[in-house]
Amino acid sequence: MIWQCPHCNHPLTLESQSWRCSNGHSFDRAKEGYVNLLPVQQKHSREPGDSAEMLGARRHFLEAGYYGPLAQAICAQLLLNAQGENPVLLDLGCGEGYYARKLAERGWSPSNIYGVDIAKAGVRLAAKKQSQANFAVASSFHLPVADDSVDALLRVFAPGPAEELVRVLKPGASLLDVAPGPEHLWSLKTRLYDTPQQHTAPAPVPGLELASELRLVFPLNIETNEAVRNFLAMTPFAWKGRSEARELLEQQNYLHLEADFLLRRFVKPASASE
């Protein structure tokens, strides 16, 4: 287990239905199987992160397969570069767990899959769907994860300081960082914004070495009104842009858009922890 106490950083062990550290801090295991490792002082609102409505919409949209090419690319990259016989994966900002489930379907051991998200509603959904995996409510800025304990780190559109990424990765382990490409959903942006801007290239991750870079572009054809609404609800477009344009979009029975993703794999140097 890679979990550590968010208060004192001591290792956590599961005793009955509680995670405990040697200093006596205790965290109850929820009935769905996840654990809440987000201290009150790290919360900036009562229910931080994406809302239950957004997460439910995301689950319906992703399960319909619209981002299937991205899921396939993520699995291929992670499985190809996994180190060791039973590699440990940490899904940073896991949401409702879609990519973790896809990795398990492709052969990654569910018991070695960990996911963290600040949104409790997302972690609950992920844990209910994938009971053998390990999920925790936690901040990506203060990961309750032991040093040098992760073989592969997945980050899809998730924030987090480079120091934490470097800290939890084993020497020689990989981070797969997924960000929007320059023309991601460009035609949608032109309908919502007066002066749409292309996505800029993400900054390098200090402390890690860039090993590979892949740009993935594919047509995104959304064919039902329900799927259109789910798509709009799961993205920042749910509250950004011109309201009248968004209302018109919500009435559409289809959207023909373009998906554009940048997948960059970084490696922690073998000498990083020496």
C-alpha cells in the first residue's frame, strides 16, 4: 500500500474498516471502499472539485466511447513503459475512474491501481465501479502517498505541483501527462467566445526528463442530444462563454467537433533520489 497519513506522513495500514498510522490518526473506510484523506485545512469549499452533476455527465459521455481513441493511447503508453512485474499506478485527478477501468481491462492489476481526486463524488463513483482498486479523496497538491512508491503516474487535465510528482515516483518511473492540444474543440470555442484562444503548449515538468511526445487528433462526432448535454455539462463550457450560445448548443442533436490531445511521457532520473 502506498497511502500515508496526511497529517504526519507516516504509512497507513488497514485495520478492520479504518486506515491507521503509528501516531494514532485514523481514517474510516467508506462502504464503497474508498478513504477520505483530505484534511479540513486543505479544503477551500464544502465540496471541492467537480460537482456530482458534472461527474455523472462525464461518466455517461466517456462510457459511450467518445474518447475511446484517447483511452487506447493512454493504455498503450502506460502498458508499454510499465516497469517491474506488478507496477503500481497512480491516477492523479481520477474523477469517476474511467481511465483506471480501461487500464484494468487491458491487464493492469486492479489491486495495484490507485486514484486520487479532490471531488468526493467522483471518488465514490470510481470506487463503486472498481472495488478491487484503491481510491482516496485527496489533494493533488498534498498527495497522501509515500515517497518513491509509484511506478507509473497518469495525469489527465489535472493540476499538481512538480515537486509532488517527482516525490512519489520511483527513480526510473514515468509520468504520462495528458493536456489539450492547440486546436482541441476549436470549432466549439468559436461559437462560445468572442475571441477564442488556442491552447498553449504545456510547460515542462521540472525534475523529470521528457521521454516522448505524441499529438492525438481525431474527429469528435456527438450524435444525440443527451450526449451533447452530457458533453457540455462535463466541461468548463457548462459555465463559460456566451450564455445564449451555450443554450443553443444544448438544443442540438449532434455536434461535429475535433479532439486534439498532447500526451507527453516524462521519466524520473535514476539519480533523482540518490
